[in-house]
Amino acid sequence: MDTGQHPCATESSPADFQLINQLVNGFWTTQVLNVAVQLRIPEQLASGPKTATSIAHAAQAHPPSVFRLLRALHTLGVCRAIDQETFELTPAGHILRPDVPRSLRGRALFSGDMLWQQFGDLAYVVKTGNRTRAVDTGPEAFKKLNADPVRVDSFQRAMAEGSVRAARDAVAAYDFSGFATVLDLGGGYGGVLSVLLAAHPPMTGAVCDLAYLSGPALRYLQEAGIGARARFVAGDFFDAVPGSYDAYVLKFIIHDWDDELALKILRNIQRAARPSATLILLEQVIPEHLSTGAPDQAVIRADLTMMTIGSGERTVAQYRRLLSQAQWTLTRVIQLSPELCLLEAKLR
């Protein structure tokens, strides 16, 4: 008698069902958090409990809908319902404020906008091997962001948040004190530079990126308290790289590009660098053996994100080969966190 079961099927447990159900329904949390930060709900609640109506009025939004959004945030642990109308921020919810050390506000905006569109086109990318059709990609894409100041600020704030976290991990594990000057290449607003200069008062440096980022980057560096020792250098690392720095630091830059374009960047640094210069890459490195743990999921999520724009994360062996082709020797690899590595390279 045909039981309707596949002969190789195994019985799934309730826990298996819960896992897949949670994964399938992950879409909603991204947009709930994105809308919450758009309406600045965490900032509103930072000063104390408020009613849904008052939050809606301040956000110029629909009160009944805001109330329902707050209920969703309550179930996610971002805020807490005190009564039927009043809500307060939880300790976790403070992380979505813009003015806290490990803020994820920019990331929430970025995930609900550009990343949302990229992953919505994942089937096309996987079937064709092409880049996403949902957003502009490639070297010209970053220049085109200039046309949308709100989107570029959300993107750059998200990148700066991640850069600050990565740089703090790097400072804790690697000795930067031997560098008098550093260049945060492709550093956007200068998140990495802000941490390095704050940790090493004698150090000076610059962030190099496209010219339209000059104003907001300089404001960011001033707000970080290191404006007197930091400057912005307008440039395109595909054309040329500023010279005479002791260290060139690139956080999540090489992973943005395929091997051909990555080599162009690395060779431009090689041409500009003095013989004693050090190249430091802060990247998510794919481990040789993957697990089902959260750190490996994060690395592979990043790899799929990069796949949608035509690039990818790399293993240590792949970085070693890439650097060698650009006349760099990989000298050290430091695991800064479960998800992040520091790769140090010297000129041959």
C-alpha cells in the first residue's frame, strides 16, 4: 500500500518544524525593525514610557497602526507594554538608537531597504549567475548613491556602525601603536579611522572615499572627537591611492569586488605604498569547515549578499593568492571575533 511517504524520508521532530517555521517567517522582523527606526520609536522611548498615540503624533503616522507596530516590537523584545496604551524601551531596544556605542540603527535601515531588494532578487542571481537587477551594482553604483542623500546616509551610517565595531575588535587584538599615519581606504564616514585615532592619540590619518562624502565624513569625524587629527581625501581607489601612509586599512572593501577589480585596488595600494608600509584587511573569512552556528551563518549570509552584487567572501587561501598577485605577502591572520578576521600583509 502506498503510504504517500518518500522511501528515503525521515520523520521530522517538532523542533525541526519550529526551526524551519522560524526561518521561513524571518521576513517580518526585518521590516518591523526597519519601520520602527524610520519612525524613530527607540529615540522617542529613550526618555521614558510613552503612549502609542503620542508616538504616532510625533512620527506623523497613523495611531492605530503604530499601536499594532508597538505590539509587534513588544513580542520581539524591543519594547515592553506597560498597559494597553503605554510602552517603554527594553535594554535591547536601546541598540536601535543612533547615539549608543554598538548601535544597529543604520543596519536596520539598510537591511530593510537595499539588502531587502537584493535578496528579493536572489532566485534570478542563483539561476543566472548575474548580479541583482533590483539595485545598481558595480563601481558606478557607489557614485550613483549621491543622487539620493537619504539613502546614502542610511547606507554610510550602517557601514560606519559596523566599522566602529570591527575597529574596536581590531584594536583589542592588534598593535597599531607603531603606525604614525593611517589611511582608512574606502572608509566612507571614517568609522575605522575614528576608533584608531581615539585609541592612539599620537596617530594622524585620513579617510579616502568619493568626493561627495567629504562633508558628512568630516562632520562624523568631528563628532567622534578626532577632527583635529583626521582629514578627508577625495579619491577613487580604482584610479589611484594616496601615498606615504604607514598603514592602509580596508574594512569590508575587497569583499565588494570580484578578483579583477580587487586586484586593481590592491595593485594601486602597492604602487602608492612606501616599502615599509603595512596593509590591513578587516574581512569576514569563510572557514575551511562550516558549522550550523550563528557565526558561520553570518559569514555565509554575507557571501550571499556579495553574490547578489557580483563578488563574494573568500577563504584565507583565496586571500593569500589574491594578495600575492598584487605583490603583497600575507604575514598574519588574526581571528578578531567569531565572524571577523584581520589579515596583515607586507610588500614583497
